[in-house]
Amino acid sequence: MMLAVLISLMLLQGDFSAPLRSGRNDMSEVSGRNDTTSVIPSEAEESIDVAEIIFEHIGDEYEWHITEWKGKPVAIPLPCIVIEDGVHVFTLHHAAENGYTLNENGKLVNAVTGKRPIDISITKNVLSLMMSSLLLLVIVLLTARWYKRHDVLEQAPTGLAAAMEPLVMMVHNMAKENIGPDYKRYSPYLCMAFLWIILNNFLGILPFFPGGANLTGNIAITLVLALFTFFTVNLTGTKHYYKEIFAPDVPAFLKPIMPVIEVFSALMKPVSLTIRLFANMLAGHIMILSMVCIIFIMAKYGPLLSGGMTVVSVLFGVFLDALECLVAFIQAYVFTMLSSIYIGLARVKEE
Amino acid sequence: MNLVTPDFGLLFWMVVIFGIVFFLLAKFGFPIITDMVESRSAKIAQSLKDADEIEARMAAWKTEQAQMLETARREQAAILREATETKNKIVADAKEQARAEADKILAEAKLQIAAEKESALRDVRKEVALLSVQVAEKVLRHELSDEGSRRAFIDSLVDEAGKAPMQHT
């Protein structure tokens, strides 16, 4: 198991850097495109801009671009909400009328001053976040309803409850093992984190509308998750935990150094949680997209070569999708496991 | 650097939405599920424990039963043996007693017979003595009817008497 995780991680990290580098080089070109309100120029039919395709899929945007139909983009328009001397709500098409434009990173800025307003637009990621959270809410509440309506001592769970019970209980038992006597306080948070991450990981693998947003591969999302864990750990730590950080029982010459190291390590825990989940999911998406892009890149090299490469990239794509399903579970599991271990470490009792 | 710069809007919405969903689920979702499943697990564990206990008790009962049977059988044998012994003893005692009684009766009978015999002999002797005195009287009267014979007799008696003390000394 560990070996498989390591290999998959190495694979992911190794391949992750290459497209990212090429992506950065072409960044200016990407943003240039975005300024022309994403109408694709005619020469795009000939040469495929891989970086643009990939970044469009893994990034965030102000409308949910689904496909091209007869040269016109098919997209779900989403409300842009900006706060700058009052709240402004508009769709991206009417940005100019409201005095906003997109900057080189594809973000809304004030057309006059060029400053970023407070931007709480319902972007593609936010909509996906809302939908997946609602889905999770419905699933778990329906499961809870089953347990409320049935005598669990007489009846085995059926349907949704039977599907959700092993997942919830896996996390619950993980909390029991890692946290100790007051695990019940933390179990709901860990269940929530695990189910939310795994649901969004799988939705991210899904290539079409309800899924397709790269939510768990977005650093803002993973940062919030990691901060939830960080505050849970550090706001409910025992006295002994703080004593070990600020006044550890070490030789005198280490006394001034240890708190610095301990505080740093406490701060690094959420950072590592953030980057692990974000990088793994992002890398997976980039790899799969790169595989798909190979088909279009090879199209101009003749039927034999492009046909051969299509077979290869489809096979690789299937393999990577399967790998992503594995990673989707593993990363959700690892995040939850580490969160529970951090909480367990903060619940130490004086011996 | 779009990728590694957290976007404020997304941060904001994530905190709000995740917070709300977490609040709702922590209140109405997960605890219900986990509590129910835990109570079921507890019940299953308890049932298993009970089943084990009952099994152990059954096994104990079985051995106890076997033991009881065994003791009963042993007791039965002992009682039978004792009864036989008692019977034999009673019979032996009775025989002994009967023999003793018989011996006693026999001894008494013998004594009585001996006494009877003695008294009979005494009577006979007395009778014989009386008869011989009467016979001797008759004989003497007949013999001492004349003088000569009387004299001769007295002389013989004197002789005898004279001889007799010498014999004694």
C-alpha cells in the first residue's frame, strides 16, 4: 500500500512540473486570450495551445465554460459580485458597463484604477463548491434520516445508509484510535473533512458539468481546510500540549530554541496539509489533461502517427483516471488521518 | 502565479459554505449516524459476550450434571453394598444368637438331667438301703431263732470288731 502511494506520488510530482513550466512561459499568451472575451481566433484550429486548455480546466473563471458549439462558446453565466464603494452584481459580459475589466491573471479589476476590488463572485469553483456541499449535506442528512427512522438494533442499513456507514465509521474509528477518550467531539469534523474532500476529488475527475471544477486542486480551498484543522488543533489543545511547545522539559541550553522550533512545526503542519492535497490533485488533473491534449497536438502529423498516439494516450488516460480514483481516496484519507493525528497530539495528558 | 495564490473570493465562500455545512452536519448528521452505529456495535458486542457466557454456563452445567450422575451412581453402589453387608451381618448375628441360645438351653437341660439322675439315684439308694435293712432283719430273725446260732453270731461279731480296729490302725 505504502509503496503504491509513494510510486503514485513520485509519478504525480515528476510529471507535474513539466506542464507547469510550459504553462508559466505561456502565461502572457493565456491572459491575452482572456482579454478578448474568450472568442477563439481562427488559427486556433490549426495549432492547439496546450497550456491554455490545461489552465482553463484547472483554474477558476467567471463563467462555467462547457464547450464550443459552432465557433461560439457554450457557458453558464455566473454572477460577478464585487464590493467597492457599494456592492456591484453583474455577469462577465456586462463587466465593462459596470467599470470593471479582467487583468492579466483573468481577475476582475477596476477599469480606471486597475485595483482589485473585494471580489466574492460566484465563480465556477464557488458554484461547484455550493453544489457539492449541498450534495454532501443532502446525502448525509438522508443517511441520518434513515438511522432516525429505523431501529438500528433490529435492522441492517439499506441503500444510502449502507453505502455511507462504512465511510463514516472508518473515519469515526480513525478518530477513536488517534485522538483517545474525547474523540466524539472531533469525529464530526473529521467525517465532514473526509467526505467533503473525497466527494470533491471524485467530482473533479468527472469531466463534464456537475463536476469538472478543480476544487480540491485549488490552494484556497485546501488552505481553508488546513486552517480548519489548524484551529481545531490549537484552540482545543490541552495545557500539556502548550507546555510542550512553550516550556518543554529539555536541558537549559535548549530552552530558548525549542519553543521556536515547536511553533514553527505547529505552523508548518497546515502548510504541509494545504500543499499535499492541492499539489496532488492539481498534478493529477494536469496529467490527464496533457494526455488528452496529445491527441489534438498529434492531429497535424498525419493519420498514422496521430492514430498511434491516440491509442497510446487513451490507454494512458484510462490508466491515469484509474490512478486518480486511487489518489482521490488516498488524499482524502491522508488529510483526515493527519488531522486526527494532529488533534490527538494536541490532546496529550500529563503522564 | 494564479495557481499558488489563494483567491480571496474562494477563501470567503469556502469558509462560509464549509462552515455552514459542517455546522448542520455536526448537529443533525454525523452524531446521529455514529451514535446509532456505536449503540449497535455495543449491542452486538454485548450479545456475543452473553452468548459466550451462556455457552460457558451450559458447559458448566453439563459437567455438573455428569458429576451428579457419577456421584449418584457411586452412592447407589455404596448403598447397595452397605445393604448387603447389613443383611449378612444380621443373618450372621441371628445365627450366632440362635446358637448361643441353643447352647444355653442344652446346658440347662444337661444340668437338669444330671440333677434328676442324682435324685433318682439317691431315691434308689435309699430304697435299696431300706430293702437291705429289712432283708437283713428278716435274715437275722430267721437265723437267730435258736440259742446256739445266736451265740455263734455274737462271737463272730466280737471277732470282727476285734479285728477291725487292728485293721484300721
